[in-house]
Amino acid sequence: MTAQRADARRNYARILAVAEEEVAAHGADASLEQIARTAGVGSATVRRHFPSRSALLEAVFGERIETLCAHAEELAGAADAQAALVDWLRALTTYAASARGMADALLQDGTDGPEHVNACSVRLSGSADPLLQNAAQAGAVAPDVTVADLVALVTGIVLATEHHPDPAAEAHRLLDLTVAGVSPRRPG
């Protein structure tokens, strides 16, 4: 029994390491069969550890998501609510632009069926919501803007710029345009 558990842990670690490489090379649609072959396991073993593509992507991007969540929590008490929210959005943009497939993973809500919730998006939303609420209370963001709206905008920007010669710089430029667009107009 213990040998199986140790073997299962090794398989999980090997599958995850291969999945990280495959997703980096081919994006969120990396072949699960190729991941299994490269990891030296059967596709049933991959599915036993990761019952859905979303579960696999959540594991691949889990550390980055946790870092973004911790950053949101650090920024939640900032005096300048708009600057804090924009800082977090820039961090999300940087991560999503540098981790191929992350933007796709964030957009894959419900693609595995209604019983699967995109845990990455849920975790990000929960962590960033205080930033957004603070910015809305300060009048820096329109009150009807949601974290899901902002994540969708960032992921759209990242997907639109992934083939640009400097995708991160272009994504940040477009994010700046977006921030100006979601900010309420001040009488001038």
C-alpha cells in the first residue's frame, strides 16, 4: 500500500512537471495524451490525478495564482485604492503574459461541464475583490465593474498580444488603455 502511494506521488510529480513544459510550449490546449506519453504513464493515470483539463491547468498555474492572491492581500490596505488595484492588474498581466496558457486557463470556466468551477478564477476573484471594492468606494472604478470583468479584460489583452514582438510590453500598454477606459470620467 505504501509503495503504491509513493509511486502515485512520483507519477503525480512527473505528470505535473511534464504538463508544465507542455503547457509552456503549446498553451492550455497541450495534448493530455502527449503529456502521458512523455511522463511515461498511461492516459488513465493522468486522468486519475487530474480528472479534467481545468484540474491539470489549476495545478500547473497554482503557484503563480497563489502569488497573485498574496499580492492582492498585501495591497488591500493601501492608501491609494486605485494604484493598488492597477498594481495588482499589472502583476496579473505580467504573469499571464509570461506564462503561456495561463490566460487560456483563466478563461476556461465551465468548459469541462457545469460541475467544474475554474478554481484559479475563483481564487483570484476572492483575493482581488477587496481591492476592487476599495477602488469603487474611492470613486476610482465604476461601481458595476467586477473582478471577473477585469480578469477577462486582462486575459483578452494577453491573448491578443501573445504573438506581438514584445508581448508583455504591448499587454501593459493595452492594460493602461483599459484602465483609462474603466475609470469613471472626472469633470474637467
